[in-house]
Amino acid sequence: GTGIQSIGDEAFYACESLTSVTIPSNVISLGNLAFANCTSLNSLSLGTGIQSIGDEAFYACESLTSVTIPSNVISLGNLAFANCTSLNSLSLGTGIQSIGDGAFYSCESLTSVTLPNSLISLGFGVFAQCINLTSLFVDSNNQSYSSSDGILFNKEKTELIQYPAGNTATSYSLPNNVTSIIDGAFYGCNHLLAVIIPNTVTSIGNWAFENCINLISAEFKGDVPSFFGKEVFFNCSSNFTIYYYGGTNGFSTPTWNGYPTEKIDYEYIISENTTLTLTKYIGVDSNIIIPSQIMGKTVASIGNLTFSNNTTICSVTIPDSILHIGNWAFQNCTSLTSVAMSEDLSSIGKSVFINCTNLDSIILPENLSFIEILLL
């Protein structure tokens, strides 16, 4: 009726035969669980007078396909439309300022959402488990939030807030200006196999990558973040490994914080055929056994100058995966006394061992087909 200003908590809870609801413009608030579990509700018209929608107000209205939030609505409660699994169209009014925790959790049919310029507060996991959500966009005039490539950040792009679970990319490298990964930011992103975390990141929130069931690797470019939340990589792939670099602080091998780890002592580039070329040794060992694989990719080449001017290296074992050694790769390694060559090595660049003053001899493999100048 036209005299009603509010619809109370659980007013129409679990009215499973209800198919259509029209809220008149005189209603200003919807209570908690007001229409929750109305599983047949497929048509919803919200009056222009509504200012607040309570917690779980339309929770699990699984037949609802379209929602338009009027511009007078200021706040959406926690889990307001969570588990509305058929919801594929969402229009947020230009007056909304606050969206509560998990407001659209597990809205599995959503594919894209645009956040208005009025929004100033976004709860935890608002769009978590929206498994077909590929893009989150933000009005360019919003002063609190922004997006890039469909990924949600704060305005300054220093905090990654939500990576859409429907994004089909298998790897993601966080931008170098990101300092924080917010709680649950990658929750349930099942397409991700690998993530690269730059050395700028100092905080990773709770459950940040939880339930990324296919995530195999997290590559940390810097030290352990000063804040590392609980269950960050919980329920990732059974083969999940943290990779970290020599010279960084805080990590340990073979495990750290309960997760398997592997130290990477090399900078490298990835070729078109996905093999690796080592470009710089950043480890501290004196007796080096070069790995045949790094992060599951074959190490096929040692690049120019990779070990040059390292005066602590005493011995090097080069695996059979190495087919080429670049120019000056070991120049000025004055403590080097022993080199065990790859049996499958096919080419060696110029002056590879120049000024290795303690290296008396090298046994070259039979398959070697091209040599420039080994020592001079």
C-alpha cells in the first residue's frame, strides 16, 4: 500500500511460490531477509523511494534474472543478492555509496558490472564466486575505485580489490605499483595457473587466493610481504609451489608458512617456444648445479654475460637441457676451476671463459657443432 514505508525483516521469507514483486515508491527500506529464499521470484521492480536494502534481503532468489537498483538507494546490505544464481543483468543506481560483504556472492550468471561514481565503500568478497564474471568496470569520475583490464583496484591502483573469477587468463602478473592484495581478491579464480607478485607488494590479505584450485605457482619477485594473511593459498592445486629469488629475505626451502617452495637463483627470459634463457645469476652458491627446469619450463640456453664477473663461483654443472652458451657467459670468473658440460650442447659463443684464470681445462661434448672463441 501507499502508506507503507518499510518492509520488515523476513516479511516474505521463503515464499517459494512468489514470482513477481513491485515495491512502491513510498517504501524507503527493505529489512534483513525480507524476500530471502523466494526461489520462484523472477520479476522485481524496486520503487524510486528506497534508500536501503538490508542484509540478505534477496538471498538465494535463484530465479531472479535482472535487477535495477534505483538511484535513491544509498546502501546494499551484506549478502543482499548473494546466491541469485540466475542474475545476469545488474544496474547499480548513481546514488549508491555502500555495498556490503558478499552482496553478490555466487551470482554465477553475471558477466560484467559497472560501479557508479557515487560508490565509496565496498565490502569483502562482494563479487566472489561469480564464476562467469569477466569484467568489473568503474565510472571514471569515481574518487575511490578504478579498474584496469576489468580488474578492480582502488583509485590509485595500489590495492588490488577483486580479480573477476570468470577471467579466463591462465596467468597474471600484478602491476608494479600494487602494494596490497585485499582479502579474498582472487578467491575462486579457477582459471589461474600462475601468478607473479612484484617486489612492491607488502601486504597480502586473508584468503587472497583461496579456492584457486588450479593455481600451480606463485612467483614472488621480492621479500616476504610484511603482512601475510591466513589461508592465503588454501585449497590451491595439490602441486602448488611458491617460487622466490635468491637474495630476497624471509622465505625458506623446502617449505615456508606451510607451502612448498623453490628458490630461483636466476633471472631469465622466456622464448617463443616457452624454453628459458638464463640472463643473470643472482644466487650466492660457489658450487652451482644449473637446473634443467625452472617453474616447469625447460632451461635451454645460458645467455650473454650470465655469470660474468662472479668471483665466488668454483664449479658449474651444466645440465643436458642446455643447448647454447652465450658470449662472455663466464668471463672474469676467477675462482672457477671446474665445468661439467651438457652432453647435448650444440653451440658456444665467443670468449665464454675469458679470464677464468684458475680454469685449466674443459671437456667439450661430441655434439658441439659451433664454437667461436672459448677462452680468448
